[in-house]
Amino acid sequence: MSVTLTDQDKSTLRTAAYGAVALMAAADATGKPGKVAAEGSVALTAATGVVGHVLAEYPKDSDLGGRSVADLADRVLPNLTAAMALLKKQDQTEADSYRTAVLVAVETAARATKGQPGPVLVDMNRKITEALDAA
């Protein structure tokens, strides 16, 4: 099946994926958020297929800042659900690829800290997974 994505669709996919990594970094504010963000972002660029081509470009047009983790989550979590719904309409395989790419990036981000991820990162990972699966 062929996937046709508009520029807006691509922006939604990028913003949601990189936003998930930004959420992990924000949730690790007392640890090493820069390392979390860097490693999670690099993991996104390893995606393949249509999703890989879309995620290879950082979302320059998106606002991934905010006053709090809650502000960021209010934008990112619904976008993750929207991104999955958009891809599921066109190609389940690409939707699965997107979900995997985001979850690998989130896991990579969580492991950027020494030892096991703490409860805050584990909880954020759960929220991101739930948002992906809500579509």
C-alpha cells in the first residue's frame, strides 16, 4: 500500500515523535536531560521506510518548549495519537513502524541515564505508550 503524506502530516509525525523524546528529557530534568534528548533523537533517525524518511528531518517548525512537563504533554500526547490514527488510515505497517520507532527512541532516552530509569521516566514511557495505542 502506498502512503501519501502532506507537509502537515509529516509535521505532525515529526512533532509527536520528537516531542515524545522531549517529554522524556523534561521528565529527567534533575538527571541528564541533554543526554536523554540527544540519544532519543539519534534513535529516531534510525527508523526506516516512509517513517524513517519523515523522521530523518528534525521538526524545525514545531514548538517543543513549555513552562512545564504538563504543558509539553498537553501538546505531544494528543499528537502521538493523531499521528498513529493518520498512519493507520493509510498503512498499518507504517503505523506499526512509527510506533516502534517512537518506543525505541523513548527506551533509548530512558537508558541514557546510568542504571535503570527512575519511576518518573518509567511513568512517562507508559503515558507515551498509551497515547500511541489510543488511536
